[in-house]
Amino acid sequence: MPTFINDGLSLFYNEKGAGQLLLILPGNTASSACHDRELDHFGQYYHTVSLDFRGTGKSQRLSSWPDDWWDKCVDDTAALIAHLGEQHCIVMGTSGGANIALLLAIKYPEQISRVIADSCAELFSPESLRNEVSNRKIRTKDQIDFWKYANGDDWEDVVNEDSKLLMRFADKGGDLFNGKLDTIKCPVLFTGTLKDSFIPDIGKQNIRMAKQIQSSNTFLSNDGDHPFMWTCPDVFRSVSYQFLKNWSER
């Protein structure tokens, strides 16, 4: 089982393929197990690696999730790049994983060559975060099956810790980037759908984020739902390849 140690924690990752390193970062309460299709597909062209963030998936559990959990996950991802013997890589994240991808480009600019940020936002209203946590209490069979597949038999502990983290984040105002998006120097592609049920103002959010990053592109669809990567995979892959191809030729 591929693991590495960072900050005293054993962290798991999944990998496929060879070539240039492409990291895939999962969303909140998901894990690398949920990205088998992306690993298989992009692994045909890249050394594709997906990380289980601390406290999730097959990575080591935490007694509780700290307020700086996102920042710690950024450090873990940078450590994974070094563990794999690479100096820089492409990062593809969806939902909460897209936010970590952008934070990675802010904190470790020398290690990140390009970012694809799917189905994400810059600002989350405290009300929307509280609604998301409240909706999780209505646990359908599909939701439970997803969380169990992603995290194992203790899935409920993982979801509860993430929910508590989101509630504390809501109390602080829901701003993860603190005005630092304009420090990102690498090319960024934002993708999403205008029908995103989790981020209803994703169009405005993506445009606002893109305006802050000089080398940025935005693709918004009228099809699919959250996350766009999974609900419209063929379109997402096509747009991502075109973005990567364009920047590899410059």
C-alpha cells in the first residue's frame, strides 16, 4: 500500500501511469478511491497520483481536525511531490480539493506548473456552509454508500469531523484564500457548471477568481451538477486536455 510520512502521519496515495506528474485532489469527505476513473483515464498520459488527505480515506486518522486542516493538507501535498522525487507538477482538484490546489499554488509556487480547479468557489457564505452541514444529517443510502466507499467503516467519524470543521469555518466568514489569489503565477483553468447545486453563484465566483489570476481560463457549462468532473466527465477531460496542451506548447 503506497504511503509516506509527513508531520508524523502516515498518508496514503493511489497512482497510475508514467510521465509528467499529475496530482488529483479529492473533495471534502471523498478520497482517492473515488477517483479510480480519473486515475485510469489520465494515467494513460501522465504519472497520475491521488492523495487521501489526513484523516480521510486510508490515511491516518486524527483525534480531531484542527482549524488549519486545509493548510496542513497543502503541506502534505507538497511533501508528496517531494516523496515522489519530483520538483514540480500539474495539480487537478475538485470541490474542496480544488481549493487546496489553489492554496498549493499560493504557498508553493515553485512546485506547481499548472492548476485545474473544478467546481470551486472563493467565498462561501456562512449560511450555505451551515445548510450543507444540515443537509448531511439527511443521510440517504447513496450518501452512506459513497462515504463508506471513500473512507471505510468509520466514515461517520470522518463526515462528522469535516462537518465540525465547516461550521467553524462558517463562523469565521467562509474566506479560505484571504485575498491571496492574485499571487498565483502559474496558469489556472476553472471548470464548473452553472447548474451546480452546491455553489449556485459559481459563475460569478469563477469570474471573480479568474480576474485575480493573470494566466487563467474559465469554462462554464449548462450541463451537469456538482462536481462537474464527475457529472460531465467527457467534456471536463476534453477542456482539461486542451488547456494542458495549450500551455505545454508555450
